[in-house]
Amino acid sequence: MKKLIALLLASALMLCACVAKESPPPTEASAATDSTEATEETQETPQKKESSEGFGLSYLPEYGLNPFTCYATVNRALISLLYEGLFTVNNQFRAEPVLCESFKMYNEGRSYVFTINPTAKFSDGSPVTAADVEASIEAGRSCGIYMERLSHIDYYTVQEDGTLLIHVDTPFENLPLMLDVPVVKASTIKNQFPIGSGPYVISGQSLVRSKSWNGTAAPAIDLDRIYLSSCKSTGDLRDDFEFGSTDLIYCDPNSPASVGYRCDYEVWEAPTTILHYIGFNLYSGYFANDSLRRAVTYAIDREDIASKIYGGFALPSALPCSPYSDLNDPKLADSYSFAPAKYTAGLKESRVLVSEEYEYHEGIFLVCSDDPIRVAAAEYIAQVLNESGLRIVVSAVDHDTYMKKLDKGDFDLYYGETRMTANFDMTEFFSRYGNVMYGSIKDSSLVDLCYSAMENTGKYVELSARVMDQAPICPVVFKSYAIYVTRGKLVNITPSVDNVFHNAASARALADADKTYEGDEEA
């Protein structure tokens, strides 16, 4: 869903180059890159955009443009022009086929067979094959950005007819949502600049149209050449944008790495699956009390937090899935939204204010001090809870201390961040070895319901209702990224998840590729 905001000179919004240190936590892999395999197209004399002509992009060469090792958000704008996946995930969290010509699902959702678009080619003219897709998925399984979404893949193999078989360890209705992993030519997979099949290719200090690209979903930018400007710091990025040598910056405006700037621009909101939430200690302290945990959701004015703390670049959400997603049930969300009277009633029902057990108790609200936005949100929430008579103390500590205290359960509640998958799977919260299973919230019945929701998305409403009723966590917002553009340079842009130049007008519908019900035979 597009949000266009016209911003004037001397705007107070912020620009950043890279994701926060904990995004994507907690499975982020190191970003080591190998040497670049040069191609003929990378040897041209560098050309620099004049501020009054053409279109320019800046990037940080230090982080490379390998989609499996690059964690610099600003660079991923270029990545979305250089590479394509089997699918892309649009801003309503729906899968759209790209390199996938068609697919079939067998074995009640445990086996999928994908046919690659036979006309798809890499920028060097070679065809995109199932073997390239297989190699790219293998690379994604060890990459922090893609690891979680590929975690249920059991095995995969290229079949004799050139299709790709993927088998998952559980029935999985929406596997295409997980397969937006960029596909690169297998032999270049470890290069700093792997060969991709996107509409553009690197040529010197420019991106130029790929002569081999014949995709149907043309990007929102439609130019023969895009000028590149290499930068060493966020300050350089700011200068390039302010003085016109670059025309677009993709960033997290609430990152600790943000820098301020002044110029005339427009900005689009780009959706993410990054959830900010309150986690509770179910073993001890205030929030071992079920009634109090359930009540907290009504105490939080998420709209106010999104506006005042996140500067509008966050989507308030009472449920553990984005309001833009089809999985979100608006009626259920409304029933758990800000309602002070319900909070007061729940607090009274909990009896913690009259209990001798809590007479001198101070509830520790743990938050990572490396992220000032999360600290501000925790302080806001603590103030609200304290005004009701609780005694909540915010403990802002460095990242290492924060993680140690989470592991030890040394908190009453904490303010957390996690990058969810596009189907908003919650098993990592409740499974025994889940990456965000803090505060003794493991629950096998909730894990079972998570798997049921993977098999049948219609079960997700039941999962959301159960989570909100048991209240092991309390969702607050989903972060949004920002796309800052020189005024008037782009008009038709519908940014999707990790695809800055997504063009909804030319996208294929999933139904065009889904051949699930053509037969019952097993793969």
C-alpha cells in the first residue's frame, strides 16, 4: 500500500544507509564477500550524473551488491534492479510470480514443483535454470536475511525435465511467499557482484538496461541508464542526495545510523516484516499474572507511538501480522486495540496493586540501548503503566548485555525486534529452541497452531486470537522503511517487501502460475 508524503525544505525526517545492528536479529550472518568476477560490461569508463539530468543512485561499495551478503539497506535498492526471484512479495504480502512460469503442489502441500520461465536469461545471455535457482536457495539458507523463510525446506533437487522440486518438512500452503530469494548465476554466487537476471546490469559507474532481460513486470523506473555514485559514509550519501548527484535513497529512517539532511523531496513508505513488540517473563514478576499481561494491549496507544516515536514510519498493529496482510482480521484487531477502560478493568482483575507479593516490586523493562527508538518506545510505555500504579523501571543496556539478560530471564518485560517471514509465522517465539523464545513462553499447543496456520492460512485468525488471549507477547508496530526521491523524478512506484522498484501495474497474479489442482499425482 503506497503512502506518498510531500516534504518541504528543512524537513526534520532522517536518512540512513544501513539497517540497525539487530535487523535482522537474531540469526544475522556475517557479511563476508569474495572477490569480484569482472565481466566485459564492468570495464567502461565511469560516467557521473550531472545534477540536472538523468537519474542517479548512490551505494556503499564496502558492502557490495551480493544479495546474500549485503546488509546495507541503501544498496538493496540497486539489488532490486539487478536480481529477480522465483517470486516477489508485494506490499499486501502476496506472492507474485517472476522467474517462476508455473508451479504445482503435491502431497498436501509438502512437495512443490516449479517450472522456470523458459525465456528468462541472465545479463550475460545465458538461460536461468533450475540449477541456478537451487544454488541460490542453498546460499539463502545460510544468509541471515533469508534463513528463516527457508527453514522448513527439507530438500530440493533439479528434475530430469528441468523443473525444480522442493520438499518441505510440514504442509505449507504459502511456500511461494518464502521464495522471493534473489536468483543469481550459480558460478558467480560468491562474487561481490554476481550475475543476475534483472532489468539492469552494472556497466562502469552506471546501471544500463540488460539486453537479455525480457521480463513482464517492468520496474517503476524506465531509463536506459542510471548513474551510480559510490560513497564511503552516510554523510556522503546525504551530500549526494542534497546536491543532486543521486535521486533516490532507500533506508530505515529510524535506524541508529541515521543522519539528517535538508532538501526538497518526496517519500514513499516501504513495508517490512520487522515487528517491534513487548515480550513478557511468564515465570516471575508482574507479568507472570495472566490478567495483567492480557490487559497491557489495551494500555498502548499504538497510533500515538507510531506518530511520536517513529515519525510515521511504523504501522500500528495489535496483532502479530501486518494490517496490510490478508492474514490480518480487522475485527479481531479492533477488539485488542487501545482501550483505557479495558486496561483499568484488567489491572483491577489482576489484583497486583493490592497483592502483598508485589508491594515492593519494581518491574524491569529491558531494552537495547543501541537503538534509541526502541528506548524511547519503552520509556513511553513504561510511563503509561506507571501512571496506572505499577512500578516499571526501564533498563537500557548495550546489545551484549541485553542478549545475556534475555537468555537468563532477567527482566519482567522487554522491548524486542524481530524480522518475521511474509506469512508471519510465530513458531520461533514458542518452540523450545526458537530464536525469540525468551521469558519461558515456549508452548507446544501454540507451536501446533502455528503449523496448522502454515498448512491452512484460514487458521491464522485462530492463532492470532489465541496469542492475544494468552498474551506471551504484545505487538506494537511493524517498522516501515522509507524511499526518498528527488521531487518529480518518479511517479508510478509501489514499493514492496525488499523490492524498491516494484510496479504493481505490470505484475502477474499468483493464480496465473498456480497449477496446484491440475492433478493428484505425487512428485
